Amino acid sequence: MQTKRKFTLAVAASLVSATCFAQELPFRNPELPVEERIEDLISRMTLEEKVSQMQNTTPAIEHLGIPAYNWWNECLHGVGRSNDKVTVFPQAIGMAATFDAEAMEKTGKIISDEARAIFYQANRSGMQGAQYKGLTFWTPNINIFRDPRWGRGQETYGEDPYLTGLLGKALVRGLQGDDDFMLKTSACAKHFAVHSGPEPTRHEFNADVSDYDLWDTYLPAFRELVVEGKVSSVMGAYNRFRGQPCCASDELMLDILRGYWNFDGYVTSDCGAIDDFFRFHKTHPDAASSAADGVKHTTDLECGGVYSSLPEAVAKGLVTEEEIDECLARLLMIRFRLGLFDPEDRDPYATIPYSILESDSHKAHALKVAQESMVLLKNNGILPLKHNLKKIAVIGPNADEPYCQLGNYNGFPSEIVTPLMGIREKTGAEVVYSKVSNYTTAIDSREKISTLISDAGLVIYVGGISPRLEGEQGDAGNEKLDGFNGGDRTSIMLPEIQTETMKYIKECGKPLIFISMSGSAIAFPWEAENADAILQAWYGGQSAGTAIADILWGDCNPSGRLPVTFYADDSQLPDFEDYSMKGRTYRYFEGQPLYPFGYGLSYTTFEYGIPVCETPKPETGKELQFSVRVTNTGDRQGDEVVQLYLSYPDAPEPKPARALKGVRRISLMPGETKIVLFTLDARDLSLVREDGVSECIPGDIIAYIGGSQPSSDKDQKAGSVKVRIKGAAVELPR
């Protein structure tokens, strides 16, 4: 024991000595230009040390005093997986339903506050380098939710490129802060690109789309975050694109990301994606060639272990040490921008206390976002509820299932309020409860259900699906159930047992409110026809139950909008593996949906004036301004989500039927009027040609402004203004 103690003390002494020496080296001098510091640091590393710093778990380099660090951290809707008690917001798809960029940015600020506090707490507690306690976050997921069967669609901001870019950029601002150099945390736009299932074959799947679909649908949000939002990181996807793995794609990585967009941040692989080159895609013979190609395509960081073969690749002449240095320099730039090589007293975020986690203001914002996220799909007048009910029956598989509310890639709060808990807290009525069924199988008999609800004045059925059924491969879909496969769904229909249960409730003559919790669009045509009210509650985070009860009893006026199309049934969906946008999403779907993108009801009413074009002489490539007068004509305060859609009657095909190009969330008191102004720039007004180039063209455009998409030609005409654009066509840079 004495010998061991002496050895430990000797090691500690050597570390202190190395650290003291390192403090005097140029790379530690914060007064020097950062490029000079990076060059100095790289010059002091061996090849093996360089490679060790290009993998997500980076070890300490003791002779330079560089501590261990783990690049893999998550914050999809709150700091994820850290084991600290954190504030958990609604799942990303729920946050998208707010259509609220301002609230999204504030969410990012709260998450980054809690992240900084966790990081310093870990470092001061001897946990430096621990996973999920770092500052480089692999969020947001800005893939387009092109098909509701994709299990990971819940992590996205829906099916629309404009809304996805708007909200993703807002979250990045909140996460990274507003300093030109210093990063509060590092955000990451993923998964680049053309990635949205299927989950079971994602490691070998080849996605191939037209240039039109690529630039019209799959790339705009990435461009918005990279070029306009200055996101500091991009993650390459698992799949191949046009035959090449995304992390080694000439077109995606070299031509578009580093070329057209001049991205100078770091690129990370998805976890295990470089392994896929030779294990599943079979595009490379072995680990060394795969690692070399990743580096040559500027995938700077590997989540996995294949980059450990880079010294072998150098020895074989597959890649040069200079190319490795270029990747490493981009990684080190991020660590310098996070202040990881500077004294703590120079870090403006080091004073954020650990006590800020789950602070009252943070929890209040989580509740606000949950309230804004929930979409009232139907109300025959039963809502808001009155407080004169004597007995309420709450049933269904999600009524009291707390972890369902947390979605995936989640953190863990101290308290989760389920719908059952929120309803019991809200009402003075007697509340009886039974799960009644699992998601797809019965538990209680009809006789038990009848006994439970016999003298109840109202039945609230809380159903839907679960993150254990839809989600990422390996995290969900382990149970072999009808309608689900490896995290994806094979059917969008609400599981039959749930509809059968609700049918029986109606047969018993009971008023029925259906609360649907899911991360994706579900088809429930019987409920749409027969339930008295339907509320889409998503996976609403820690305060979902409180938000649901607030809406049911009218303490909060519902204001969420659908960020995805709710199709009527499976027959309206194209082949899941077909990445063409024909027939997909509100922009290209020609059928009648169950509920359209942008739809949501309120307890008050809003009246719109005729939109006005405020630009006297509209010209191609120049800004256009539109205004509209909105009045709350009801007797309740309410938030309205004002949406602007463009259509292009004179433009040649291909083109969307209509496209969202502006969103404003406003709050109005009864009788109050506000004038809402939209300013659209050249890119907002442009269309994508078949060759993928965006172009502003002369001719008519129609701007429709309302609280949702126009539901008929009459609505379209009443709520729109036609504008003629003059001038020669103007091409926009990619």
C-alpha cells in the first residue's frame, strides 16, 4: 500500500510539473492570435497524439497539459444523458409545433446555461472528459421529416424546409451565444444529408434524389444554419448519397459544404459511420482506407474507432500528415473558441452556478413551450371544460407513463407531470384511472371499462404511441409489434386496440376527449369523426401534464400548429424508401389530408384583413414586403400563428403547390388588432430550377396570409394578394 501511494504521488507530481511547463508554451498564451496558438500546439504533437485528438473520446496529452475531452454530448430538448437533473423541454417535433423562433432561441440559451454549469461542475469534481458533460453538442437534427413512418422524425422540426431552417437557426443562436469568437457551446447541424430512414438499413442505404429535390427540400435548412446561422459543426449521415458514403461524399462534403458554403467549422461522423464504409457500404476495402478517405473529405472527427488506423494509412501513402493537420486544426479551433485552453478566469460563462439547473425560470419556460406546442385538432364545443364535473375517467396507455413524455436523446428532470397528475391537480372532481390497454394489446375487459366509466361525466383517453416504439435503430422498436419495425413504423394508423376502446366509450354514451401523444403524425379517422375533442400533445417534456390540463380547462388558450401533414391513412403515402418528394408533404401532396400542415384551433377567433404588398415596384432579386391586419374577434386572449405562403402560377414545373415563407406568432387581447409585416428577401422569393440553381423569375406570385394554409380556393382568394414581378431572371449563389 505504501509503495502504491508513493507511485501515485510521483505520477501526480509529474502531471503538475508537465502542466506548469505547458502553461509557458505559446499555445497557452491567450494574447497570441488563435491561428498561431493552434499551429504551435500541433507542432508539439506526434502523429499518434494528433490522431488521438480526432476521435470523440480524446485522451489527455500529459506532457502538454492537455486534459481529456469527450466530443459526444446531446441537447436535443434539454441537456441529454448527463445524469444531472436538468430542465427537459418538449421533444423537437413539439417545439416545432410552436412556430415560435423567439421561444426556441430562449430554449437554447437555457440549455447552454445548464450545459456550462454541468461542464464546470464535472471538471471541479474530477470528472474532466466525462461523456455527456462537455460543451460540443450534436444538436439540432434538421433533416426533413419527409415521411411520417420515420422513427427519428420526432427529433426534427417537421416537413418544411423554411420552418426547419428558421427554428434550427434560432436554437443555434441560443446555444452558441452572440460573441463573434467565443462559443458558449458548440451546436451541430445533422445529419448531412438526404437522410430520413429507413432505420433498419441506414448503414447500407443509398439515397438518390434529383438535383431539384436536393436543393429544394433536403439542403435549404443546412444552408440556412451553415451560411446564415454560423453553426460551428456539421455531422455526416450514415447512408450513401449517389453511391458514396455521406462522410466521404465529393458532392456533399467538398463541393457543397466546404466549396459553395465555405464552411470552416468541424465535421464529425455519425457514430460508427466510418466503419460502415467497409463493413456495410462495401465502398472501401478496410479500416485504413476508410479513415484516409474520411480525412480527405474533411470529416475531422470520428465517432468510433476507425481513425486509430490513420498512422497505418499515412505509412501506406493513403493520406498525408499535412491533411491530418488540417482536420486537427479545425477541431482545435472549436476547443479554443470554447475557452478550453484558457484560464478559467477569462471565461465569461465560468460563473454560471450549478444551482441554475431546473431554476424556476427554466421550468416556467418549459411549461410555456409545452403549452405553445400542443395542437387542438378538434373541438365540438366541449372545451374548455367547466369545473362542475363530479367524476372524470382518465384512461389510456399514455395517461400515466412519465418517460414517454421525454422523447429520445433526453435528459432527466427531478419531476415529470403526467396527464393524470396534471388533471388531478387541476380539477376538484373525482378522477378514476386505468391504463385499460398497452399500445397495441388489451389489458382490461369491456366489463371492467364499463364499471370504471359508468358514472363518469367525461372520459379523457390519453393514447398514441411511444419513443420505445418509434425512434432510432437500437433505441426503439425492439418489440415485434404490428405496425412497427426497427424504430420505424409500417403503418401510420393509430393502433387498433385504442380505436376499439374509444368506440366502446362512445357506445356507452360518454363524452370523449382524445389526447394523442406521439413524435409523428398518426392517422385516426374514426376519432376525427367521433371524438368530442382531440389534442395533439406530442412528447411534451417534464410539464406535459400541466400543459394539457391548462388547455383542457381553458387556463391556457391552445395555439400550436402542425409542423407535419397528418395523412388520412397509409394509402396516401408513397414508398417509404423513395426519396422523391412527389406526393410528399404539404408542398407536393395532392390528396385530402386528415389535418393539414400549419393547422391548429383556438378558443378565440381571429379575423384577417386583405394582405397588402407594401413594395411599390416589385423587381426580381429585390425584397418584397407584405402586411396584414389581424384582429381578435373573440372573447379570450389568444396567440395566433400568422403564416405566409407563396405560390407561383406563372412558373414552370417542377414547383411546390405552395411554400411557407413567413411566420409571426402574435398575442392579442379580445378586440385587439395588430398589423403584421413580413419582409421577404431574394432567396425567400426564389424557385429552384431542375438543375438545382435557385432563381428569381419575373411573373405573378400569390402571397396568402392566414392562421393556416388556405382550406379552399375561396379561402385562397380571400386571403391573398397577387403581385407581378418585373425584370430579368436573377440566379442566386448556391
